[in-house]
Amino acid sequence: MTTTPFAARRQRLLESMGPKTAAVFVATPTAIRNNDVEHDFRQDSDVFYLTGFDEPDTVVVLTPAATIKDPAADPKDKEPKQLSPKLTMFVRPKDPEREIWDGFRHGVEGAKNEFGADVAFTIDELSRRLPELLAAHDAVVYRWGNKAFDERLFSAIALARRTAGRNGAAAPTRILDPIEVLYEHRLRKSPEELAAMRRACAITAEAHKRAMSIAAPGRHEFELEAVMLETFRKHGSERPAYGSIVGSGPNATVLHYRRNDRQLQDGDLVLIDAGCEYGYYASDVTRTFPANGRFSDVQRAIYELVLEAQLAAIEMVKPGVTQGDIHQRACAVLTAGLVQLGVLEGDVDELLKKEAYKPFYMHKTGHWLGMDVHDVGAYFVPTADGKMAQRPLEPGMVITIEPGLYFGIGAEKAPERFRGIGVRIEDDILVTDSGHENLTSSIPKTVEEVERACAE
Ligand code: GLY
Ligand code: MN
Ligand code: MN
């Protein structure tokens, strides 16, 4: 394990935070599933981004201004050596007994020697050490929402403040969300991050192609899910980037459908929204295809419309354009098409303004993609006049483009022949200097390509 690129990321964060701001990042809490069995652990993305350390019970503390007593100093020493740790890691202790059951732990020495920590403690020392580390800073970067840890951090800050009051030193008075600093970095992908994303996308592409080729009436949704998962793991992906959605027939109209237990019927469309995670980076892809390998006329009409909206939206992606602009474009194409199909009636501009498409297209056209499937980063940024506006895209950002149309079985506003049909098409798009690159372009998408892939 090399400490780069992690050391470079920490350095960049320290520079953006300034000399008086500390930062605290906490491992994903472990969760008991039942008795002594835990849910699968996946490291918190911020912790991994900054250290590459994937063990639970870890706290990462960055402190540009800390001065602490050398923890190795003799307690009787009147003038112990002072240390100025920039990176302190609190980790699980080495434990030969536990390591027999759960596997290797790096421990305190590993955190220092292999992960670049200036100082490391076992996690049980956190409450005692954190106030001293945070003192001399006036703000702490920390992501709210981990209830148990929120309280520990408050206590540490309160303690630091009490001491500071007496000796005139600074102590944190503000908590800053990482969105203002770290997430600006995570939003723009480096070449090594893009390499991981390309790999995730390539594996996901393979999985979608396999699912199309094995699909047939009589198969179950879970069989297609199984082929996706098998392909992910076979190529070294650690896990899916989110719960795979395999919805056939009317299930394709349920946005977060997860049961994946229905048997495919002749005449169904199948919607698969599934992507793998590789090296802690996500892919997020949706394809919709006919279970029997041939789109019906109605299915094809809806599919072609969603595809037209998706291609038009992708075409827009370049630096300076916003995700709001892209969404508007997708909605405009869908609205015009819904009028042509006889689902909506009236003037296209008026219908667009009224958001008349919403009963059939109720989500946004995309989101940031990165370590998290719905990745971090501000969607709105302040303008010169103090208002908030949609953020212009920049090279190195990755977004999804995923329009869809959903006619639920009870969608009374839709012609009866459309009911029970759901279509979404989703690709992962990198913003480049000159425009964009579709990272998932190898997955069949036109009607002809999809029908061919289903026949293979
Ligand atoms: N798979 C989640 C999404 O498409 O946003
Ligand atoms: Mn998706
Ligand atoms: Mn998505």
C-alpha cells in the first residue's frame, strides 16, 4: 500500500482549509444484522479518499495547528517533547485473538508506517486525545449526521473550549460541512480516479450485455440480477454500487423497485438499473429491453422517445452547461414526444412550463457520480449578486444522464395501451475540456443494438 495519492489529497485539503481549521472524518459505523453477525462493512468514502484505510472503528483527524505532548513521553517528564501532527489516526488495536476470527488489523504501527499517520492511537483513546488535538483551531470540518459521533465531537469541542478559556488559546467555535472544501475536490476526478471509474463502467457494461443475452420469458428477475452480480465479482468489483433494480413488466415503472422476484412474461419490457463499484468508485447504468427480444410498436415508440431525450441531453454536456439546463432539454424532448404520442395535449412550451410531464417523468435527469453513486458536491453555487444558481459543469466532473418515462398500471392520465410500461436509459458521462465522453457507450442502446444483444 502506497500512501500516495492519499497524502496528496490530504495536503490539498489542508491547504484549502487554512491554518486554523481542523477536520474529523469517521468510519462507517458497523451494524449488527443479528446476534454476532454484522452487515457487510464498506468504508466511509471520505475516510477512504483521504487515507485508503478500510478498517472499521477508525477516526481520521487533520490538524494544521495542533501541538500535543509526545504520547510516548515519560509521564514524569516535566518538559516532554512536543509534536505537531497533521494526520492523527485512531484505529482498532492489534488483537491476535480477534484477528484469527476477522482477519488482519493494521493497528497503530500500521497506521503510522503504511498509511502516513504522524501520530496514531487506538480508538479507545479518542475521547481523551481529541480535545487536545482540536484546541488551537477555530473551526472543525465535520459531516453531521452520525448521531453517536456528533455527541462525541461536541464533548471534545466543549472540553477544548473550557481549557482554552483558561489559558487564552483558541478553540473551535464553528463546524463546517465538508461540502465547502473536501467535496469540491471529490467532485473533480483525477486521472487515477477516472481509471477506477472506467473499470467500473467496463465491468458494468459486460454485465448488462450478459443480462440482455440470457433474458427470456420464463426467467426470473433474480436470475438476471444474479448474472449481473456474478459478472461484477468475477472481474474484481467489490460490490454493487447500490441495490440492483431488475424490474419486468409493470415493475419497470417502480422507481426504486428492489424485490426482483417476478417471472418475466412474453411481451414484458425489463428495466435493469445496476452498476458495480470498483476500487471504491461507482458506475450507475440503466438499460431497458424486451424480455422476448423484440420491442412491440408501443414499447418501441416510448423507448425511442426516451432515447431521443437521452441523446439530446448527453449532447449538451460540456463545460459551462448546468445540470438544470440538461434536465430542461430532456423534459422538452419528452414533452414534445408525449404530445405526439397523444399522452399530453396542448402547446409544448406551455406544457413544459406547467411540468405536465411530471406524472410520467418524476425524477431529475442526472446526478454527480463518483465514490458514492449519488456523489457529494454542491449542485448550486453562489453568484456574484449573492443568489444561488445551478453549478456550471467543469472538466473532470462525472454525471449520469438518465431520463425515463413511467406509465404505472394505475396511470389514468395515460392511454390504456401505455399502462404498465416503464423505460429508463442511463449512462455515465465525463465532462471533458471539449465536451464530454460517455463512459458507458459500449452498452447496447439503440433499438437495433438492444434487439441484437437480446438475440445473442
Ligand atoms: N441507481 C440510482 C440512480 O439511478 O440514481
Ligand atoms: Mn441508476
Ligand atoms: Mn443514477
